[in-house]
Amino acid sequence: MKRRLALFSRNEFGLLLAIAVVVVATAILDAQHAYLTNPGVIVREVLRSTAMLGIFSLGSAIVIISGGIDLSSGSMIAFSGTICAATMVLLAPEAMRDAEPLPLWVVYAAMVAGLLSGVAVGTLHAWLINVLRMPPFIATLGSLVGLRSAARVIAERVTTLMLGTSLGSTQIDIFDRNFRVIAQNQFIPLATFLLAVAGCGFLMRFTVLGRHIYAMGGNEEAARLSGISTARLKWFVYTLSAVLSAVAGMIYVADQGVAAPEQLARGYELNAIAAAVVGGCSLTGGVGRITGVALGVLFLRVVIDAVSKIIDTQADMYEGMIVGIVVIAAVALSRRRGSE
């Protein structure tokens, strides 16, 4: 009971220590010493990028805890952002074409459409897994490929029909200030992330639904035989993951001012899974804490930021390699702790 009620686990204390070590090492090794000369700017940048990655990483983590996997987060971000932008074009084509401010009801309707796209995709995943008995890896792998392609088709058709372009465009530009403030305001992405952490943490730690998710992840057959509706649980976790990805998608589009599904959030699903694993989630299911995932996200962003500051040229070439090493080390340590 004491272990269950502890604020931080051993893994989370280790992450806090690792974050501190990376920050100190970066401050020393960075030739520009940005951490020392502009600490406020660095903190804002890291927290902002952490929030935007963390929102959809929480959904991926809960799916992993339930014993599943969601490979569609990146494509879901691109798809929901495109649905949101396409709704704006359909409801206010002239304002979108002339880069004029949109009525608030159009912005709200577009955001609702983006959220509903998450509900639809999550329901599709649950149907594929529960009814067609597809492995979660295959079901979400199909969405990984299909959603991004569908988003490109939607963008092209909408711009052709509503904006009068002859060839159409696979991206939709957004200039409305009321929508873009979602990401341009430093507080909104971070507040959204913290609310998601609080909500998911309460769900997983203090509710019957959360206990059932852990039980299903630990042993799905035993959970089913004990009377837990595993089909409903799967619908819930995959829908939650897709909706959180949809929220992140709209924030990314608001930040960039364009819905460009071909490149938006490409490969982000791997970052979400990496954050969950580094945060203490077991890929076999039944293990993981939301506080650990939040710290895992922060650790990844601090590492990526350190790479960009320590390596002077083409730092992006090394990011994937270093994140991969971090994930492998986290899994190795997790397995070692589990065998002790």
C-alpha cells in the first residue's frame, strides 16, 4: 500500500536525477552556454515542446498499460489537424481564401470536428481489435499509413472545391488569430498538458476504470473471466489515445499556421512510445504510472534539446540515434528490475 501511494517510484526518482544530470552536462558542454545566459527562454522552450509531445504520449502510455500498442499517433495528429482546417474551409471558404478573420463559431465547429475525428478513429481501432480480432499492432499500423494519405486527399479535394484552385493543394494555410492563439499563447499548451496529466493520473490511480485497465494489461483473460468488459475497455483506451492525439494535432496546426499532413508529426508515434517506455511503462502491459510518463516526456525533450546545443552542425542527424539508445537502455533497466 505504501508503494502504491508513494508520490514517486524508484524509476521516477531516477528520471529526475537523469534530467538534472543532462541539464548540468548541457550547461557545461554547450559552447554558447545558453542554459546560463538565457535560462528563462530555454525553460519556456523546453516546457512548450514537452507539453506538445506529452499530450498525445499520455494516450499512447495508457494503451500500452492496457496491453496494447498505438502506432497511429503521428498520423492521427496530421489527420485531425487537416479535418479541423478543412472544416474551416468548408464553413468559411471566402474568409479562408482571403486570409480574413473567421467567425468564432467556425473556429469552435472546426475544433469539435477535429475531436470527433479522434473519436471515430479510436472507435475504428476498437472495432478492428474487438470484432475482427486484429492484433493492435496491425490495426494501428494500418491507420499509421492510411490516415496520413486520407488527410492529403481531404486537403486536396477541399481546396479544389471550395477555394477554386485548379490542381488543389495538399496543405491548408490558416491565418485566423483566434485559432492560432491556441499555440502561440505560451500558457495554453502547457495548461492543456498539465490538465491531461492530472486527469489521466486520477483515472489510472483512483478509479475502478483505471484498475480494470491495469488488470487487463496484466492478464486480459483473467480480467475477462472476472467479469471485466475488456471490449469496452479497449474502446475507451484507443479512443482516449486518438482524442488526445487530435488535441495535439490542432495545437500543432495552430502553432505552424498550416495543416500539412504529408510532413506534420511524421514519426511522432515513436517518440510517444519512447516517452512511455522511458517513463516506466512495460510493453507487455499492466505496468506504468502517469507521473513517470510525464517525466519520461520531459527527459526526452531535455535530451533532444541537449543534442541540438552540444552538436553544432546537423544535430537532427543524431537525435534519432540518441533517443534510440535511451529507449534501449530504459527497457534493459526495466527488465533487469523486473528480474530482481
